[in-house]
Amino acid sequence: MAIEHIVIPAAGRGLRMMPVSRAVPKELLPLADRPLIHYLAVEACLAGARELLFVVRKGATALQRYFEHDARLLADLRAAGRGGAADDLEWLHARGVRVRAVPQEHPRGLGDAILCARAAVGKTHFGVMLPDVWVHPPETGMPALAACFQRDAESSVLLDRVPAGEVQKYGIAATRRRPGGGLWLRGVVEKPGPATAPSRLALVGRYLLPPEIFPLLERAAPQHGGEIQLTDALAALLEEQPVQGLRCRGKVHDCGHPAGYMRAFTVATRLRLQSRPAD
Ligand code: G1P
């Protein structure tokens, strides 16, 4: 069983990345010479996704435009000796993955953004990828959850250990060992204080969820600022069905705040120059 749809919430105001996000949507900020969504799309393709559903503010078209095929541009790039850039764009196009924008009328948090994609997803398991998290190598992100789904037909979330002083920035999981390998989620809590956090295992923005999450999102009580939290619906889901927790075997970069973004940029630039000298 492969996952068809991946929902990518991208309608936030990018407050943590102001002032730059006032000029450029944060999903389009570069890591080396590619925007964040390029890395995300590669990871989604490697997970076998057939459709990317970007949840965007009404009228926003920049993300979709990035994926439009432009044969003339590719030819011009090659003629100008920029074959590497053309290859990057062509790789995505050749995967044949569809890109759709789903409008979110009023941003009311991550849970609400996912609810906006309900009709497009239908009654199947689906992926969620948060665009301000870069997982490297990409195979250790969404593709690892997709492989788990293919093997066990179960939902899962990607986990990464964070420093004790950072638990209040993330959804944090309580887990127990799963016979046969991996972890079960026992509970999840959104942004707990260091004293009450059940562990240091953070939910890092990659989820493979069942369609049963939608009614739970609908019922989730709005939290601070009227936001509907995915973590709350996930906690309710755990009452109904098992969800696996997968420790990420790669490196998770949180690009959603300036310091994390700048560190990720440096790492991505180093990797990029190692794999292909700048042309
Ligand atoms: C969101 C989720 C949180 C998760 C985090 C990962 O928080 O609500 O559970 O751990 O993404 O980056 P946000 O970063 O939007 O505050």
C-alpha cells in the first residue's frame, strides 16, 4: 500500500521568520540553491507520493508556480551551462507528481490546515510534511514512514530527540517499546514545560495518518489563539488505534526560526558543493 497524498501546510504568517517572510514565503527560502519546498518534494517523491496538497492562503500561487514545467527554461539553462539546475528541476517533473493548492480561509493552526485538505485526501491514509523541517538524507524522513505503512499497515510519526531545554517548542511523545522493533506512541502533548514533558522525543513534522484523524480534528477544542492542534487530535486517535513512533535515522533541521535556518543553510551549502561544484 502506497500513500497517494501528502498534505503540506503552508498558510502560516511566518512570524518567527519575520522580517524576511514578509518578502518571501518561508517555504520558498533557499537552502543552498534550492528552496525548502524543493527538498520537501524530493522527500515526498521518494516516499512514493502521487499528489502534493499545499494548504495555502487564499490566492497564493507562488508555491504551485515553482513546480510548473517549463521546457524552454530547461533548454535555456542547459545552453547557459547550468545543466545541474536543469537536472534538479527535471528530476521532479519526471516523477509526474501532481501539485494542488488547497485554500485555508482563516489560518487557525496546523490542525485546521489539515482539515482543509479533507475532501482532497478522501478516505485513505495520507502523509503530512511540515515545510520548515528539513530531514537529511531524505530517505530517513517521509519514506521511512511510508515503508513502515507498507510493512505494517499502521500510522506513524517521525520522532527525534531534542535537548531538555527545547521540549517546549515541540509536540512531545510518550512511547513504549513495540515487540518486533520500533516504538508505540502512548501519548502526545503539545509544547509541554521541561518539568512535565513525558520524554525528550519530539514530533518533528512528518506524519502518516489515517482518515479517522479528520473527525477528531473537527472535534479538537481550539487552544491558545484559537488554533486547532494536530497533536490534540493525535492524542485522541491513540484512544482508538495504535500509532508507531519512528526515531529518525538522519538529521532533522528545524528551519522555522532564524538560528535553525541559518545552521541548515550552512549544512546544505556544504553538501551541495560536495556533490556538485557550483556551476
Ligand atoms: C508544530 C507542531 C508540533 C511539532 C512542530 C515540529 O509546531 O504543532 O507538535 O513538534 O511543528 O516542527 P510549530 O513549530 O508550528 O509551533
